[in-house]
Amino acid sequence: MSDIPADLKYSDDHLWVRPDAGTGLVRVGVTDYAQQSLGDVVAVTLPGPGDTVEAGEACGDIESVKSVSDLIAPLTGTVRTRNDDLPRTPELVNTDPYGRGWMFEVETDPATLDGRLAALMDARAYRDLAGA
């Protein structure tokens, strides 16, 4: 059974979003369901700091022993930091998808963040999507 934390928001593309309260900064990662579906992750390509990502568009990829999948940005914004541990230890996506396996942080306009988050799924809706 997949772990689906209730305090996160989720995209149709199986990414999670954790907003930093009071700022426009959000952390993004791959869900437990996605990492289980992918199998052993062997490589991750992430957007770099300063890159602009657009909601619904590819911004990197994740390669497993089964396939290569695009990372589809769940929100529009500017990448402020990325998890530089992942190129050396991509297995963190499998072992700790909601912790050390996070992907990148995006800064968005704090004035519009609530509306953008509302467009994503809560844990219940994501559980239904994932069939978990």
C-alpha cells in the first residue's frame, strides 16, 4: 500500500507539493506510488536554480530500470534549489520519497499560491487516482 501523507498536495502526474507556510516556496517530489510503479530509480535529471518551470510542462526526468519518465511541473515558478544528492544517490527517491528523496523547490507568487494549490489534489483525491 502506498504512503499518501495528508498534509501534501498532489498532481495528476504523481508529484507531491509541500508549501512552506507564509512564503511562496514549495518543495516538490515524486510520490511513493510513483516510485513503486517505476521500480528502482537509477538516474534523475532536475531543473537548475534560476530555471523557470511551467505547470503541466516537462522540467526534468526520472529514469528507472523499467523506463524514463518526464517530471511534469505541478506549479509555475522559479526553481530556487534542487536536491543535488539525487544525481549521486538516485535511490533516495525509492527509499525516502517524502524526505531525503525530494526533487526541487519552486518559488511562486505568494498572492496566488493558495489558488494554485487548490488546483491540485488533496490526499483523498490522490488516493482515488492511484487506487490506493
